[in-house]
Amino acid sequence: MRVAEAWRVALDALRANRMRSALTMLGVIIGVASVVLLVAIGTGTKQKVEQQVEGLGSNLLLVVPGKLDVGTAPVVSPLDLKDVDAVSRVVGDPGRVAVTIASGATARAGTRSDFTTVQGVLETTPSVFTRTLARGRYLTGADVDTSRRVAVLGASVARALFPDRDPLGQQVTLAGVRFRVIGVFTPLGQSLGVDRDDEVHIPVTAAQRLWGTQRIDGIAVKAPDREQIDQLGERIVAELSRRHPDTEFSAVTQQQILGVLGDILGVLTGVLAAIAGISLLVGGVGVSNIMLVSVRERTREIGLRKAVGARPRDIGVQFLLEAVLLTSIGGLTGMALGVGGALLVDAVSPIPAAITWWSLALAFGVSAAVGIVFGVVPAQRAGRLDPVVALRAE
Amino acid sequence: MTVAAIEAVDVSRTYELDGVSVPALRGVSLTIDQGEYVAVIGPSGSGKSTLMHLLGGLDRPTGGRLVIGGRDVATLTAPELATLRNETIGFVFQAFHLLPRTSAVDNVALPLVYRGVGARQRRERAAAMLGRVGLGHRLGHRPNQLSGGEQQRVAIARALVTDPTVLLADEPTGNLDSATGDAVLELLERLNAESGVALVMVTHDPEVAARARRRIAVRDGLIRSDTVHDRPLSGGDGRPETLDAAPSAEPRSASGSGPGHPSGGFGGATGATGRLPLSGGQSAPGGAG
């Protein structure tokens, strides 16, 4: 039997049982669609995180106590502002050194309140991290030196506390202490479902007083150029280790952060795809099941075809093609649904999604393979049927 | 000089059912010659269906020697046997066995699919064959749009579209009323006479069997009688006949395909005259080869 003929016969058989074919395909459709969609979300998230980490500013070096590694316990920071001075001496330019001490706090203005992240920072922050202001001015060296109670609001905080007023010059209460609003950041948007505009910057000295501590959480340094980053990191870590012999320090670059995040997201994407793959497998079992039913139902047809000269292989190929056609059509439909779903998620939800060609090729290939794997047993059974018995079947 | 279409020598078939051996055929010898008209008659359970399956290459004997179209069945693989069926045998079943949801012309063309004939030529040959059975106006009809008689005629066209040497009909009128059944039998007999295809008809009905020149009675897995009749008996004369007691019957040797070939000496009803080969000369391999 010619291949084209076999395809036609298989297609006819599927058409003859439209409802059953559609329901069988549904298992494959759901499996393929979820693989495509989840891989798209994983890929999109990874791309967005990479963009954002790169968007923090170039040649950035983050110095934190402890080791930057998945699974290690956080370390209490021994750093204080004297360490920052020491790091500034190593770097040779205090304008390239930023610090942070952060804590959650409730910000109030009049009757409105907003739980947000309060960050104690130096006046260098906008030049180290690329931050711009929509209104007003940023903190100055004088603000930091005198622990002035002034605050720069993230766009979300400004919107929450002052929905119908200009926040500039207004008072906000942070952890019960009043601050004057001097500036509002340009919105950054969301990343990984986190609102990056939900923050308030105050002078690090004011923050330390607010929380009754001399510590800071970490130091960020903007290296003059890419070549110097690693060497600069080593020198900073050496200096800090000399000052705090009991603590280990890490200096990490954006590339290292990207690497770690990429690993985590890669694993996450893999796990999601595997779960979706299981549903594809279940769909394959459904195909196998329905093919066995189909073979039984068409036993007489098989008997007749054999009587008029069909070889066992002809019958086997016919049923195998039927299974492959089921999963291939299901696979294509699932791909279309997955791509559509990914575009929809990307457009209307904060979750990013990016279609990759390899995921489409993989999903389709796997669905066709599922058809072959789960079609072989029913096809062999059909091919081996004894024509005499088959013709007698009811 | 013609070669036997089918030759069976001491053929037996035993089924194994749950470890118990059940003999369905217990040593049967017979020869079907080119162009013959043979009725195989016997009650249900006699082994006549088993015999037909063996003669058609649908099943293999468990003992003896079975040669179909010059090829010993025992030496053939399953695919080779399938090809042999396709080339030499045409089947007509009691239950028609047409593919539902498939047009008459495509049903008829089905055996050609397994012969690798292209779609266009298949349809042409199938349409021509449907014309020969009087259904040239029903090409696109599906089985459920046809009467029982028409369905059986489609099945006959399907059996003959490959130009087989033997047409095996298993109770071809069993699902039809007597008038329609008669028409189907007349069609089969006409095709047998015209194209020279051997017609082997399995039936339990003595009236149907009485139409054939040669009648083989099967009982308990054995051939009880194998007789050739000078003139076909009329089934409707109200005189029930037992075949083995038919007055004009003369015994026939089971392996009698030699010089004393019967078709020459019995009025030429199915003789060489009046044969109209369907195409080429395949219907008469003795002459073509």
C-alpha cells in the first residue's frame, strides 16, 4: 500500500469518529500547550530578569557578607559606615560607592498608609545604580551627613500616599518618624511580580537612627571599566576581611548574579516542562487506549482488508499512522494554543512569556513520537489479527 | 492443458481450544480447476467454512498439502500468502463485509490498493467492474444507501476487480430474500461463464447447491461425496434431493485434474466456449502462460 493511500485511510478513520478523535487529541493538546506555555513563561522570565540585572547599571560589583550561593544561610552583616570609607579608599572614588540598609516599614501620610521597603542610602545611589527622578531632587551629601529626615519616594508609594496631591514638600511618617518628601523616582515597573517602585530612599544615617543600629547591609561599587571588576572585587574583599577576620565576604558581579539566577530559573523551567510533559504522557496513554478500542471495533474491517490482500505490515502501518496523525494534529493544535496562551499571558499579566522555536519543535516532535510509541502496540495487534477470526467478529 | 487453480491433498485442520484438539477437517483431497462451478454443501459444523478459509488462503492447514495458484501454502510467509490471496482469490461473504462510509467504487477498488495500483486507475477499473455487475449508476453510493442485493453485487465486483482465478462465495445469498438471492446467483453464474473465473460456492442450502455442476458434500470434516452432474438440477421442482443420492450424479476422483478433465464432456456449459476474459488473459492462465 502506498504511503499517500495509508494517510488517506488514517484520516478517514479519524473523521469517521470525530468526537472520539477530538477527545483523544485533547489529552495531547493540553500536554503540548502546557509545555509550550510553561517553557515560554520560564524563558520570558529569564530574559526579563537578565534585562533588569543588566539595567541596574554597568560594571556593578555587589559586596555582601557571607557567600553568594544557593542554600547558604544569611549572615548578619558586621559592616558599618567606617567600612564604607575603607572601601572608598580602595576604589579611590567615593562617588562610585553606594550602600544600603533596608527594612520593611509602614509609610503614612494623613489617613493613607502603604507598607513599603525603606532603604537607607548614600547620595551616590543614582550614579551607581541607574536611577532617575520624575520630580524634585535626590538626597545630598549634606542630607546624609546631618541625618536629615528627607525622603525620595518610589512611584508606587507616591501614588498610594498622594493619589490627588503633589507629594513634594509633604510629610510622610516612616516607623513613626516624620520625613519630608523631596523627590519622586521615575517608575521602573515590575519584575518577577515584585513592584520595583515600592520603595522609599532616606539618608543611611537617618535610617540607622530610625532602627537603632550602626550596621549596613551591603556595599555596591561601580567599577571604572569591565577589566578591573574582578581585581577590584578581590581587593575590596581583602580589605574587608582584614577589618572583620571572622566574616567571609563576597564580591559578585552582574554576570555572576545572572549565572545564579539563570541556573535557578533554568531548573524551575525544567521542572515545569517536566510536569507538563507528564500530562503529555498521560495523553499518549489515552491515544494508546483509544487505538486499542479502534482496532477492536474495526476487527471485521481488518479481516476484510486481509482477505483482499493486505499484508500484516499494511494493517500495522495504517493503525500506526492513525495514532501518529492523532497526536500530530493534537500537537499542532496544542502548539497554537500554547503560543496563543503565551502571547495572552505576556500581554495581560505581569508574567513575561517568550516563545522559543526549540520548544515548539520539541513539543511537536515529542507529540509525534508519543503517537509512534503508544501506537505501536495497537498497530501490531491489528497487524497480527487472524483474518478468519477477524472476519467472524461482531 | 490447464493447471489446477487449487489443489488440496489430504488436508486437515485442527484447532487447539484450551489445550483440547478439535479437528475441523480430517484429511480432505480435492482439486478446483480453472473455470469450474463448484458448490460445497454441508450443515453448520461440517467443516465447510474451514475448508473455504483454507482454499482461500485465509488459513493454513495443520496437515496435508495445499497448493493455491501453483504455490504450496506451507512455504509462504504471511505477507506472501496475503499477496497470493490478492492475486488469485476473490471473496464474497454472506455479510457482504463492505466498508461503511466508503463509496461503492472505493469499496470495489480496495483490493487494488494492496496491489499498488494508482488511485485513478483503481477507480477506472472499479467503475468498469461495477458496470459489469449492473451498478454503473451507483458508483458514489455508500453501502447504507444500497439494498442488500446491490451491496452483495458491490462485494462481487470487489471480488472480481483483481481478475482472480477463483471466486469463493460463502453463503452469498444467506442474507438475501429468495428473489434477490436468485439474481445474485445468476450474476455469479454469468460471471463464471463469461470470465472463466472458477466459482466455489459454500452453502447449506440444497437448492442453491443444486445449481452447480459439481457438488461436494462435506460432513464431520470429511468429503462425503464429490459428484459432477450432467444437467443442473432445478431447485424448484418440489422434489428434495440428497446430493449423494442424486440420480444423474457420477463420482469424481478427488485428484481428477488429469486428462479426463470434466469440463470438456458435459455439454460445454462452463467450457472454453463463451469465455469473455475480463482483461488481458489472466482469467485463463493456461492460455496466457
